[in-house]
Amino acid sequence: MKMFNKLMLSVALGSAAAGAAAAQTEVVIWVGGEPGETTIYETLADELSAANPDVVYTVVTNTSDVFNPALVPALSAGEGPDLFTFGTGPGQPAALIDGGLVADLTPYYYEHGWDEVIPEGVLMQTSKDGKLWALGNEVESTGIFYNKAIFEEVGIAVPRTWAEMQAAVAALKEAGYDTPIGLGAADKWSISHWQSMMFGRYAGPEGIENVLFADGKWTDAPFVAASDRLQQMGSDGWFGPNPVAINYAEMMDSFWAGDLPMTFTGPWVINGGIDAAGDRAGQYGVFQAPPFEEGQEIVPTESIGNGWYIRSNSEHKDEAVAYLNALFMTTEGRTKLLTGGMVPVGPLGEASQNAQIPEMRAELNASVDRYRDNGTVPAFLDTITPGRLTNVAYDGLQALLLDAMSPEEFTQELQSAWEKAKEDGEAMEQGGVAPR
Amino acid sequence: MFARYLLLLVLTVIAVLMSAPSIMTVFTSLKPATELGDPAWFPPLAPTFEHYVRVWTEGGFGKYFGNTVLISAIDAVVMIFIASMAAYAMVFIDFPGKLLLKFVFLLGLMIPVTAIILPLYSTVRSFGLINSHLGVILADLALAVSVFVFMFTSYFVGIPKALHEAARIDGASEFQIYRRVVLPISAPVIVTTGLLEFMWSWNDLLLRLLLLPREDMRTLSVGLLNFQGTQTRDITALSAGTVIMAVPVVALFLIFQRHFVRGMTSGAVK
Amino acid sequence: MFSDTSSRLSKVLAPLLFLLPALAIYLTFAIYPTLSVVQYSFHDWDGISPDMEWVGLGNYLEMFDDRIFWEAFRNTFAWSAFIIVINVGLGLVIAAMLSRVWRARLILQTAIVLPVVLAPVTVATIWRWMYQPDGVINEAFRGVGLEALATPWLGSPDVVLFALAFAHSWSTIGLSVIIFLAGLQAVDEDLYDAAKVDGATTLQAFRHVTMPALRPVTAVVFILTLTASFKVFDIIWATTQGGPIRSSELLSTYMYKRGALENNYGYGAAIGVALLVIVSLATIIYMQIQEKKDA
């Protein structure tokens, strides 16, 4: 990992050069994330500010992008943060890029060795028109989180086949667990995680790419079959009697309280979960759902959480880049991220040896790595499809669970929204950064 | 006699149902982690103030309190003056275009704030007032002034015209009549306006998020979001934050309750 | 004392000076942005990029054919109707009852009005929690043997809109109660007593004396409730975001989805303008009816 040392040096030199300037500059950073998740960004800002007397890094946290109505108007007005996190993909992120509000990061990409760190899969989601626009913050995989104590109590093991899965669910119901798999379906996006995973399983990585970037259709057989299976699981009561009446946060509270055997979610819950479960935190583990059909392969899900953007007319781009470098390109920064429960993009190497990774996170990573050779599929289809399709999918998924729509109707609605979005040029293009 | 007691019983049931959710929120805010699994209507057995301390310090409520008081107090006072003056002109002075103006003011009741956040931001920005208390105050006033002009107007209509006429004959200017005759008998509607505007300003979230993006400018309503993400929430801290936010407004309500009830629209009934 | 010209001048100036502060702030920070939204509604615009394309009535024509718009339209009407019935009807009844009570009046009144002080997001959090399948409300029904009434309130497409409207009414009815109480205090007691002497029952006296006398106050409550309920956004967004499926989708949430989340700002603006026009029409129609009654 010589590269990281080299980068660290360049960061240090960069700040030394900046030290020559007399006036103190303020670099404003807006980050979004769940409460508690964003502490690491504040710590880093304080450290960097202390190390460079001439630069002050000010972090403003927002617990959600939706609750930050100021971001888009501020950027449109040519002001706002120098550096900020935001979603990636079509819709608003694409509009920010097309509107010229965010800076082209391609020069930094080559200059600071980002090209050696950022994997191609991530690049796909953060680049457009051959240029890099955002630095993907972390890799998020999803898996089934489960309560080992309940499994033990009921006498079941981690299911490896669909038959075992069915048996496990039956045994849990028998033992009085009305909701074998927690699902906070009042939050539509949380059903969409199931949809992304199951669409990926049934269609495989090529099948998904074929729809996203070529002329595949959401009405193709694998998607209908996946929707059908999801609906079936719902009507068989796998998600409890009323998943749509419960929201995600409420469901997670019950899960950490030890009332739910399983739930399908991602790494962002781990830190809060460790706090909530206290000394029972060791009870929780993660596995990948078994194949849904015979002959199906397990394909792990992987998406990036958010992207870091720099405002196009910021006067402190270099300072902003220094912050990103310190966070993502130094072994120390990466170790801190890992310890904080986030997995920075790119090879982990030394950082993973130094970091104290929460056990749940380690289990999630292991479960992904075991099947990585099968390729990966997007964990959050809703973030890479146009808003128009996302809203149709969200409503449709609740309709599936409430038996208000058939799998065929669901996939047809997806397809017609998709076609309209493509017509209007809203669909994501295949990414990639042009070689220098 | 029986009817009296029945009435009292029915009202008590309604009052209990109305206040139960708030009481349960207070309960939750005082519960230690070990009691969170208990039913919500269970009072806390070993009440703790740790959540309040957490909200006040880590949650930044200590910092945000001053901002909130400042904005809400100015909002309330200024609103009383601008709304009562406008309503005075609408009721006591004759001028052309009054009907049109009445409709223009009425329009303000219908504007959905969510629809106008983009142009509102650029308007406030063009005055250089983003991240300033003044920007939020002006936006608050603009978006609520219609309601209070409406209320003051319906109150002033009930003031006998003869009172105004008599003062005119005595040679008083319009401003003198407004200040010496009309305002002194308008205490109820003044208190109502002050309280409502204070409360709305105190609780508003959207305009604060939009116009005060700097952390040190935040208000309590924004601070509450520190405990509520899209995917997680901290129910005890949320409850404690809610109680902290509610206490000053409830106190004002209790203090001014008497005027408040008498006021409102007694003018509307002739 | 004044010369003719200066008195004429003061005639023009006086109303202007009185109106100026309110009008200047209002026109700048409320009306001007609203007019901008009207202008956006004739454009195809993503809300971000510098170019807007003029599409004339395009967005409005699209709205006319938009099935979901009409769903949201119907929901908004049902929502407002429910809230008006509760806040105006029940609000009046509660106020009337309170006005005949002396003992414990202040504490009862305070308890009933209390929810008014809570922030909308707080109201949403509280009621999401109460409406959970095994939340307080269902547990209470089960506790008193009314199992049949226990429902997954926010998960049921048939009841969610009314469940949320109820929560909204809970947090706003206090305002109606206060306004009605004020009005009731001003109703002429003599009229009421005369009716009682003529042998009218309490209910008859209420119906024939109190209610007509309260008509102007009722108008105030009605208009404030109507305009506020049509614009509601927070409580829906913080609980169901319009779901399950679209059963609690209102014009305000649909506007936000299409405009901000789908980057179709022009279309969102058109929905916003439609919302504004609909509330205005409803208010004007109501005022016309009232005026006819008064005449």
C-alpha cells in the first residue's frame, strides 16, 4: 500500500503549501446521514482544521436529504456548501450535473490516484459523459440480519436452500413469532430493497444490466417471477400480518429489542443496533438469503450509499479535495471509516487490519465475499432508476403486498414508466471515466 | 342536575382523550432504557432526566433555544403591528380598490408554502438575507399576515363606527385614533395574534431548513430532526425534545388564556 | 385646521401608510414567489438547470389526463370534508359544552386545547406510534373487548386517510374551540333566556338562537379550517408519504413527488397552482353562500 503513503505525503505537502496564505478560509461541508453516523466527518474536520491554521472546515449535518430543502436552491443560486453528500444516479443528481452546479472531479481523479482506488462498478454510478462527478462514499451491501438467540431457541440453523427457508419460517411461526421477517413496508423504499435483491437473483447481473443499459424489459419473465415470489411471501405472512402498517424505524426498534427473528437490511443499521441492543449485540448475525428457486445462484447486492460532490463555483476546491483525500485515500482515514462501520470504496488492505470492524459488519462482508464470484447486482434499484419509475415502483410494491395488484400488472407499470423516462432522456447512461 | 354531571363527564372524557397522547409523550421522555418495552400508558417507574440533558447538550437545544426565542418574539410583535394597521385601514378608512385588496390578502390563506420554496429562496437571497434571522422573519410575516389581517378585520368590524367618527370630529389623526382609541380596546385580538404567530413561528420547520442552513443559526424545530433520520429515530430523545419545545408555548398559553378566549373574534358577533 | 389639499393628500396617504408595512412584506415574500410559480407552471423545467422550455398549457393538459392527479384530488376533498366536519361541527359542540360548565372549566379547556401547541412533525410522530398494529389504540380496543375495531390503521388503504385526518383534527380542533368559545361569550344571553321562557329545550335554543348568532364566527372557523386543511403536507409526509399505495396521497404530496422528487418542477408548479385555484374557489363559493344567507 505504498500508494496510500504517497497520498498521505501529498496531503501533508498540500496543507503546508496552503499554510503560506495569510487569510483563513472556511470550507463549508454539508453531510447527510442517520443521526450518529456523521460524527466521523465532524471529527475529521476538527482534526484537519487543527492541522491547518489557515483553513477552517465547518461541517453541517442533516439527518436526511429529503429534510434538506436548502441544498438545491442554494446550489442553483451559486452558493451553498463547498463540499456535500448527495445521492448518485439519474434524477436530481443528473440534473445537478447537467445544470453545471457541481465540479468535474476528473482532474483530481487522475492527479490524486483515485483511479487506483475507485472500482469500476462504483465509477459507473458516479460518472457521466466520461467524467467523474462524485466520489462514492461507501459500499453498501444488504443481507438478512437475524437474531441468533431466537434461531437457537426455536432450533433452526441458517437456511441454505429455499426448502430450509420455508421450514425455518414455519418453525418460527409455530413458536409464536407472527412476523418471521420484519419489514417496515410503510416506508416504501424498504420493500424496494427486497425488490432489488430478488430482481437481481432472478435475472442475474447481466439480466439487470440488460434492462438498465440495453433493451431488456421489466416485463421479462424473471422479474414477473420475482414479483410473484415476493407477493407470495407476503400473503403467506412471512412479513407478519400488516407490514404496510409499520415503518422501518419502528420495525428496527422491535428487531433490536429481540422481538423479530429476521429482517433484510443494510450496514447503516449496525452502529445504532449495537447501541440499542447493548450487551445483546453479539446475538445478531447476517446471512445471504438462500436461492429462491432451484438452480438459482446467490448474487450479492452492492451499491454505493452516497456521493461526495464539490460545488462548481467553490473557491476552495483544493481544500475540499484535501478533506476527501484525508478521508478516503489515507490508511488512517479508511481505518476510521471502517471502525465507524462504513466500508470505503476500493481495496481495504492495511486499513482492514488496523480497524476494529463491528462483528455484524464483518459477517455481512464475509457473506458477500463468499459469493462475490457470481458477480454483484445493485442493492438499491430505486437510486439508479429515474424518479418517475421509482415512484411507480414504490406504490406498486405496497400494492403487491396488499394484494391490490398482480405481478404482471406491477411489471407492466414499471415498464411503461421506464419507457416514458427513457423517451424523456431521464434514464441513467452507462458510466465510466474517459482515459486521460 | 343530572344533565350537568353528564356534561361534565362527557367533557372529562374528551379532555382525557385529547391530552392522553401528550401525557404519554411526557412519560416516554422520562423512561430509562429498561422501561421502554413497557406499554406507553405506564408511567415511568424510575424517572430519569438523562434524555433531557442529552437533548439539551448533545442535541444542541441549548444553542438553538436563543435563536428560536428571538425569531418567534420578533415575529409576534411585528405581526401585531403590521396586521392591525392594515386591518385598520381596511375597516376605518375609505380608499379605492379596497375590495381588490381584500381578495389579494385573502389569497395569502391559500398559498401552499411547499409549492413556493424555490422562488422564495431566491427572493430572500436577492436581499442577501439567507442565513440571517431577518430573512426568516420576513418570510414568516409574509406567509401568515393574511390570517391575522383577516382576524383583526373581523374584530374591528365590531367596533362601533361612531367611536371612530367622534375621535375624528375631535381632530385626531388616523394614527392617533389607531393608537389611542382602537388598539386599547383590542387587547383580546392582539393577544391572540401574538400567541398564534409566536407558536407558528416556534414550530415551523420548512422555512428554517430552507433559509437558515448554517448550524449556528438553527432553531429547535430543526434540532428535533437530530433524533429522526430517514431510517432511524430515537424515540426518547424525540419525546424529550418535544416536551422542551412545548413547555414555553404552553406556559404562554396558560398566562394569556383568559384574554385569548375572550378575544379571537368577539368582534365578529354583532 | 388642515388646508383642502393637505387633507386630500392625507386621505390618500393615510391608508397607504397603514397598509404599507404589511403590504410590502406580503407582496415581496408571498405574492411575488407565488407569481413565479405560476410562471414556472407554463414551462418544462427540472427546477435546477438554467434552461426552461415554454410549453404553454402543456402541464395543465397533462394534469387533466393524469389518473393519479384525480386520485389525489378526490383524496384532498375527502380529507378536507372530514376535517371541516370535525373541526367546525365537533368544535362547536365542545365549545358549547365548555361554555355551560363553570367548575373545572379552565383545566378542561386547557386539556382540550393543549395539542394545538405541538409542531406538525411531533404530531405525526405521536400518531404513527399510537396507530401501530399493536399500538396504544388497538391495545385499548382489545382491552375493552372491542377486538373487531382493532385495525392496522395506517396500513389499511380504506381507513388511512381518515385516521390521519383524525390525527390532524386532534391537533387543530383546539383553535376552533377557542374561536367558538369567544363567539359564544358574545351571544346575547337575553335572547337565549327568552327562548327558554318560551318553552324551548336547550337543544332547540341552541339550534334557533345560538347557531344563527354564531354564523359570522362559524365563517371564520370554516375558512381557516378549509384553507389550512387543503394545504396540509407535513403530517402526511412524516407518516405515510401518501401510502399505502396512494390511499393518502393529497395534492400537496403529489405536487412534491412530481415536482421535487421527479425533477418535473414545471408540472409540480402546475399542481400547486391548481391547488391554489381549488382552495380559492371553495372559499369564494362558501363566502357567496354565506352572504346570500345574511342578506
